[in-house]
Amino acid sequence: MYQNFGWKYLLTAAITVLWSFALYTQGIPLGLDLKGGAEIIYRLEVNGRPATADVTEDAVGVLRKRIDKLGIKELDIRSMGADKVQIQIPSATQSEIEKLKTQIEKAGRLEFRLVVSDKDLKAVDRQLEIERIIDAKDRGVYDPETDPYDIAYWHPEARGGRAGQPLLLHNVEPGSGKKLYLDGSLLADAHRALDDKGRPCVGFTWGPVGARLFYEMTSKNVGEQLAVVLDGEVRSAPEIRGPIGKRGIIEGGPKGWDEKELLDLIIILKGGALPAKPVFAYSKRVGAQLGQAAVTVGGGAIVGAMVVVVIFMLVYYGLRAGLIADIALVLNLVLILGTLAMFDATLTLPGIAGILLTAGMAVDANILIYERIREELARGAAVKQAIQAGYDRAFWTIFDANLTTALTAMVLMWAGTGPIKGFGITLTIGIVVSMFTALFVTRALYGYFVVKEIVTALRFRSLFERPNIDFHAARRKAVPVSVLLICAGWLVFVLRGDEKYGIDFTGGTVMQIRLAHPVEKDELVRRLKERFGTKAHVEVQRVGAAVKGGRERGREWLLRTRLVGSGEDVARQSSRAGGLGLLAPAYGQERPPAGDAPAGDAPSGDTPAPSGDTPAPSGDTPAPSGDTPAPSGDTPSGDAPAPSGDTPSGDAPPPAEAPAPGEGGGSGSEGDTPSSGNAQDFFEHEVRRLLHDELVEPYPPIEGKPFVLTEPKDGKVRARFRVNLVRLSTGFEVVVQEEHEVKPVTAEEVKQQLPPILRKLAHRLRNAKRPLEVKRRETLLALAGPEGGEPGFQVEALPDADTSDPLFPFEFRTHELPAGNEERAAEVVDLLKNSLERAQEERASFAPAVPFPSIDQVGSAVAKNLKSKAVVSTVFCVIFICLYVWLRFDFWSGISAIVAVFHDVLALLGFLTILDFVVSKTGSTFDAKFGLTTISAFLTLVGYSINDTIVILDRIREDKRDSKAKEYTPELINAAINKTLSRTVLTSLTSLLVCVVLLVGSFFGLTAIQGFAAAMTFGIVVGTYSSVFIAAPILLSDKRRLVVGLVSLALFMLVTGIVSFFVGAPGA
């Protein structure tokens, strides 16, 4: 310890410099909850069963091809487990999210199937076959590999009264199982084309295998109908008039294809069909305004916690010893952030909580060492020997304590998703770094300071002067109090039913809405009840600043609902209360009823005859119904190649990358339809409809249009559009600032901040090669204008008709554009709108007003999975840690650790349940419901509680060994607890200070960790209590009485839980 300092300082300096350099040059990628964006998770199913890992990887590849053509940058798509796909879009705009969901939820499965005709079956027999197949699919017994027939439903816009009616199709050859249809995966290309009337249509070209098989199919079935089936819907069924070869077209029906629909279909056909059906599982959308507030407050929380701990260490341990501990603490923070930067790990909001918690735990190691040094000095040892002995004696205690916390972190990484996994990663890094700084860096510093006689004496303050508390006797009062509180908390827990769970565990939607004008809570609740009924159970809470006048009034509200399942399920949940029954079929109804439909063999005269083309009516391409089984993709010959990854694209124009006029995150219109069939989209859509006139509008129309053109001048025009901007909050303003005091956004401010952001967005496309991206880069530079000069765009603040609201209206004008090209003007307007929305991530002080700043959605299946995984992870965490304690100490030490941990978990369970009950009754916005963040608090508390218990058990074992005692005695137990009392209280105090900082921060912008902060604050108190009054005294308890008491408590909890389950909790 007191020699060979050179290599120790060299190693420490090298690590510090390298990690600091990584942090400076690479920075730390911020998670979606800090920078804004969207995360969407889909489950993949094949014939109603979870997809395999291979199928999921294939689906990821197909989705990458599709999404790449949308031009959405920085998008991350990856498999998640065996049957899930996770998509993350940093700083996503509303239009990008909608385009993305459209591309994902359309399976893109194109099939050419022969229609069963009169030559095959009579009309009556065809109808019987249709009814048989419908019944088999409803019961889940239909086998697409062996059944000779299948059905598909006509597209909703089909002519002749056929819309929604089933059509009987050939499937496989009886006996041989040979497929009698051709899969669109054999296409080589899809492109824009024109039909014989000059209308846009989708042209397609077969690959070599597809061309041969298509020719064989059409040549052998001249005079038969050939159905064009896209995603389980019949687009057309023309008569085959002759053999068709390599090329064909898909027409758009009597109205032709809608331009957006046409481009979407081309992208899907080029990217290939999804090998599995995507089913919504989870989504989270966070506006950049909320993310920026979280960064500001999170950074302030880190600095505040560090300052508090640094000052405390300096005051309590003196200037020299406190300074060494503080150096280790600051280095600890630098190394954690540097490690995150080196491995390109994402920093999330729970990750910030992990850093703060690690700071408190890092101080614990120093406290352990210092308290050991204090004891050695009290025994009369010299400073040099005292420091040496202090580090030696504290090593295994620190090692054991950190190892148990590391086990917790590993369980978090295994069980968690997204931010929770980020918390586990940050906690793991922090544990390793704190071990290095506490046991290596501070040891080297002390060695050098002692040898150089910088430190010649150590004088520590004393929290307790030789305490002599009879903790063993105090257990007689502590245990009954604990049992009483645990039982009371458990009763509240079971009686609360599902009301205590957040949407992570129940499924549903949590949505923040922003209104242009304040409304009263009672009025908002009344309108929601009228629309959704009481069964939907929509909770309403005000967020943001209150508005004076009336009762509880505000512009920003939080809506919670537990609507889960398909739109049909929503109708069943809510129709009894009224309101949703008539609308539900538009959302996720998987198939129209067959009713008394005809056999489905529409006359050929009603469909245009192809000459190498296959017409199709127009309309949206829905997500796969789930009733038409996904074919395997095998062709009759079995040698079908996979779609080429480099299919030519010259025939088809690239898809529009900017939002369509009127999208861009606006509030929508009465005619909007959701992009998918899950209940969460249904809820969002219906809120848009209900509050259409009240929601803020980011881009108000001009003369009823999204933009207008100025009068031509020298053959040039500018496009004019309007924007409602809001000033971005720092987080603290939400609570401490009244709305009328918000500083207005000025035109000069926009002119200064927006051009550099436009140049930065253009710089990201510097290596672009695709014509559309090159054009986009040129447009961004033209809008930005020359550096140091006037920007290409013009902006003017408009008169504010309502100065009481926080919206600031502006009119923008693009750079000069050629007159007569309105399509080009629309592209530039949409690109400028998109840039305004993306300016938020570049720390602009303004942003377009967004009607939905954040939306969290969790599907019912994922909610059940998360709940079960949370329970399993908590149980496994407790078992692993207690098993380790058992092996490291002895059997009854392990039992005492288990009892203490379960005591803390149950106490925290009751505390959070009661807190949530109180919060729900008072109408507070504080979130104390059980979710992933509170489960991470439970797991962290397990590690913290065991940490405390290990320190005491380690001292008991040491004193027992030193005194050569054969049995535990009250004197031994009391002496050990009293000796470690200073360390216990000091560690709890520093950790508590950090958690209080987190708790305060949760009221100013870190709302996502409110439950976590409250749970940890209470958990540290109860964990300290259990280590002192519960764990250690158990070693002297009557073992029989202990077992009887524990069994009785377990039976009480089991019986009340069972009764609540079968009778039904009032809160359920």
C-alpha cells in the first residue's frame, strides 16, 4: 500500500484520460425519454402461434427494407426475444410514426389464387364450403397445409354489392398438398405504371421462376377467374383470357389508386411480404419538449446530489479524508459516463436514477473503510497501520455487499425492457466503477499522502459516542409493529384489485393532451364518459400550470384508460355503457360476418379483363385479418428465390418522405382513421374526434389549405404556411411559472436558431447518393441560406388573438420556388415543417405545438407478460441473494436475511398501495402505481437491504470469531449492531439524501420516476430498520416460534389473496 505508487497513478490517470476523452468526443446517446421520440414493439404470429426466432429475424430484414425506403434517419429496428420486433425512432414526428406504422402493419402478402367456379362445385356446395372454413377458422382448427379450399373477403370498395363478402378459392391439391396459388414473393420488381385509361396503377415484374409458374397457371386455366388477394382481401377477380407472362399491372378500380396508397403498396411489394403477422404489443411516444425538461432536471438532480454528498463528506470526515472520498466520487461519475460513451450505451431517465443511486452506494464503501479506520485508531494504532487495517478489514464486506447488488442489476437487465434494462446496465457499471475507485484509487491516494506526510493524523467526527442500545430487547416491540403494518398493507393491496397497477401490468393507454383553451376537469370528465361510457374507466388528471377561474381548469391533461384488445373487444367492453358499438367495426374487426352471402363467384363481366394485368379496386390496404393463413412461401416447384435485395427502382418514383399536407402532428380531422386495429389507436383516434375543436393545432390552415402560394414574381413564388409555436420548458417552469409569464417566442429568435439547425440536418445527408436525399439536402441548405447572411425562409409573428394561451402564431414563407409547381412547393413546406419539429432535439427554445406531447400504450398480452416477469424476477432475485448469504455465512444467517428482505418487500408493497389509494382519492398527478419503474425499485431495495444486513452479519461473525464464542448471545448481537450503527446511519443518510433529490426532481420534470423515487425513499428507511431490528435479532429467536409465525403470516396472505381473487376486489 505504501510503495510502487507510480504504476497505480499512471493506470488511474490513463483510465481517467481515456474515459474523459470518450465522453468528450463521443458523447452519450440519450434515450427516447430524454430526447423525445417513439418506441414501438410488435409481437409476431404465424397462424395464431408465436413466431420462431428465425421467422422474427426474417421479418426484421423485410421491415428494414421497407422502412429504409421511407427515408427516416437514425431509426433502429431489431428483434427482441424470439417473437418480438422493437422499433425506435429518435425525435420522431407524428407523420413519421404514422408512415412507419402503416408500413409495419401491412403484411404486404400478394397472392394470385384461382376462384372455385361452377365447374368445380355447385353454388350450394360452395356456400357450404365457405361456412365450413369460417367455422374451422373460428375454432382454430383450419389447416392451410392440407385443406383444398380457402376463403378471402372482397375489399370494402369492391363493386356489385360484393364488398366484405367471402370468396371461395383453391388452396392445395387434395392428397399431394401441392399449392395451387402463386406467392408474390417471387416478384422481381414493383413500380408505378399506367392502365389502359391512363390512370396510375402498380406494375409488377416476375422473376424467372415466378414468370414460368405464372405462365403455367394462366395457360392451364383460360376462362377461369384469377383472384388478386392482397393481405387477405380480394382486390379483383378477372377472367383469364389467355396466358400471361413476365409482367402485369394491378389497377386501382373505378377511381384509380390514391397517390399515397400507390406508393405505400410499391414499397411493400418491393420490400417483400412479412413472414408473420405483426400484433401490437407496446408503444411509447415522448415529445422532445418533455425530453428536454427531463434532461435539464435530471442534470440538475445529478449535480445537486453530488454537491450534497460532497459537502457532507467534507464536513463529517474532515478536509483531507473527505477530499479523498470526494475525488473518488467525482471520478466515479466520470468513469460511469465515460463507460456509457465508450460502449455507445443509451442513457435513459431510469439510467439517471441509477447514476444517482450508485453515487450514494459509492459513498457507502468509503464510509465502511473510514469507520474501520476509526476503530483501529481508537485501539491506539498509528495512522499508517490504521489505514492499512481499515482497507483490509473492509474489503470482504464491500465485496459481498456489491456482489449482491450486482445480482440485482443482472436480474434487472434480464427482466427489464428499454429504460429498465438501462437502469440495470447503469447500476452494473456503477458497481464495478465504485469498487475500483473505493478499493484502488483511494487506497493509492492514502498511501501517497501518508508516505509524503501530507496526512499525519486523521480526526473524524463521531455520530454516536460509544452507543450501547439494547436492540435485542427492542425486537419485542418492533416485530409486532412490523407484522401489523405488513398485514394492513397487504389487505389494502388485495382490496385495491387492478386499480393499483399501471398500464405496464394491465395494458392500456396513458396520454397527455394539450388544449388550445382551458377547460374544467368536470366538463372534460363528463364528455369522456358520454363518449366512452363508465366501463372504459378513463381517468383524468391535470398536468402543467393551473388556469385561474372556475374550479380545476387547465390546458394540459393526462388521460388513462385500460382499453385493451381489438376494436371489437373495445365495443364489447364499452357498448353496455353506450357510445362505441357502431364505430368498433372500423377498428380491428378481423372479418366481416358471412351472413347469407352468396357463394362469392362474381360474374366475370363485372371485372375488367386483363391483357397481362390484374386490376384491383382502390382503398387502403388493411393490416392482415388473421383469418387468411399466411402461406409458407413455397412454390409448386419449391425453388422460389427470396426477393432480391437490389431490385431496380428506376421505374418507380421514390416515396414522399415528408408528411402529407395536414399531417405533421396536427390534431387530425373528423375523418381521420387510425393506422392499426388495436384498442389503443382506437382510443387515441376517438379522443382526437371528441376534442377536435379544443386540441392545439400546430399548423392552422390558410384559406382552408395547408399552405398557399404568393403571387408570381419573375417566375418565382414562395409558399406560405402558419405555425403555432410554444416555448420549450426547462422543467422547473412547469411548477413555478404561471402561463401568462411565459416569455414570447420572437421572429428574430427563430431566424437565429433555425438556420444552423437546417444546416446540421443537411450535413447528415452529406454522403447521400439517392436522388431524393440529394434533393432534400439542397432544399435544406437553400432554406438555411448562406452562413452569416439572411436565411432562405422568411418568418413573421402574427397578431395573437388570445394572449392568455401559451401559443405564439407565426407565418413562414419558404425560399423562392419556380411558379406553377405546386407539388414541389408542398414538398418544401413539409420539409420545413419536419425541420421545425426536429429542431427540438437540437436544443431550440421553441417548437410547434403538439396536441399529444406523450403517449404510452401497452397491449394486454405484453402487460400480462411484464407482470409475470416482474414477479418471477423479484422472487429469483431474492432467492439468489439469500442463497449467497447462506453460503457466505451460515443457515440461520441466510434465514435472517430472507426474513429481512421479505419484510422490506412487503412493507414497500403496502406503502405504495396505500400511497396510490390516497393519491387516487385526492386527484393528485403523482404516479405511485405498480409498474416497471416501481419493480426496479423493489429489486434495488432487495440489494440495498441485503447490503445493510451483510455489514451487520459480517461484524457479528467477526466478533464471534474474535471472542471464540460458540453460540450467538444478546451481548454479541448488540455489540455488533452498535459498532456498525454509525456506518448504517451514515450510509442510509447519504443514500436518503440522493433519493430525496430524485423525489424533488420528480415533481419538476422527472415524472417517469416518481414511483421509483418514492419507493426508494421509503425503502431506504425500512431497509435500515429491518437490518437493525429484524435481521440480526432473529439469530437469537426461538426457532419454532419463528417458523410458526412465518407460516401463519404466509397463510394469512394466501387466504386473503385467494378470497380476493374469487370474490373480486372492489377496486377491480
